[in-house]
Amino acid sequence: MPGPHTADRRQFLQYSAFAAAAFTTPGLLAEELSKTPRMTEGPFYPDKLPLDTDNDLLILNDDLTPAVGQITHLSGRVLDSSGHPVRNAVVEIWQVDGNGVYLHSRSGGNGERDKNFQGFGRFLTGKSGEYYFRTVKPVPYPGRTPHIHFAVNQNGKRQLTTQLFVDGEKQNARDGIYRRLGESSKLVTSKFAPLEGSKLNELEAEFDIVLGVTPEES
């Protein structure tokens, strides 16, 4: 008989398929889109990548114990400035765990690292530029408001490095990196809203990433 974590994993796979299906019809926009601001990579890009680098950061390989934190379904599209989807781009995310610790040997935070949290993930965009991750809602750590780091790569070249912030988070106003964005902050801020029908208090967030140029031309 399958256990609760098996069922949870099945729900993740079903949601992943649903999220991908939601982007099967690309919306080509007539007007040029506002480009996603470039931001610092920070000092805590993993100095040793985990063996598991898939898009489910809550479960490591076939372990049964999930990471601690509020489950968040994070999805969006990678687009060029004309609104065309960017396919075959590798989207990377990395963030602190529930204790405010990165997957990095020099990360401090508020305690020991959650060894059940993957801390880093990758997703290869499809024909509609879509990506999807299952992770936890980011938490603050000393000096920073909650955020998730993003990088977009194609053909082995980094196209963009940025960060995603939580809409309505009080610490945003005190975060130096966030404040320097000014009006552009709205381009990297998303609502982490309750997932309809979830019995696990899950959240969902959407974040479209707009590159400055079409990667094939850069």
C-alpha cells in the first residue's frame, strides 16, 4: 500500500504535467516586454552541486522524508523581449532552506542545514518556454528578505541572473538589493497564493522571465 509521501510525489508529478500543459499555447505579444532586471548571483551559488538536480527540491532522490517548509509550486515562462517563448533554456533556482541556510559550505543561517532540502534545481524549457519547480516558500535570513535566486542558461552561456521576491513581505522595504530596484521591483515580485483545493496548505507562484535578447542571437 503506498504511503503518504508516495501519494504526495504522485500529486507533484500530476501538477507538473498540468503546469506544462498550461503553456502549450504561447501568447505572442505585439509590444516589447519589460526585461527582467539583472541582479547579483550572490555568494551562495552551490559550491558543490547535489547529485539530484531535478525540479523537485522537496524530495532528494528516492528518500521518503520531505524538506521542511511550506510547499510552493513555482512556474512561469522564459520569453524574449518580443514575447516569443525561449525553448531549450536551462532555468536554475537556488535558495535557503527552512533554517535560512544555503547549499553552500560558508552559509550560516539560523541553524543546521535541512539535509532533506535539495537547495538547487534545474528545468529545461519546452517549446512554450515553460518551467516548473516544486520547492518551499523562501524564508528570511540575516540581512536579506525572502527570495529565490534564478539563472537562465542556453548553449552553455549565462543569459540572465536575477532574484524573485515575495509580494507583501514586510522585509522587502528594508532589503537594500530590493530597494535599489525601484519601480522595476514589480517585475521580480510575485504573489505566493494558496493553491486552490490543496489540503496541505500549499502555495503557487508565477514568474515570467523576459530576456534582453533572443539567446540564439546573443
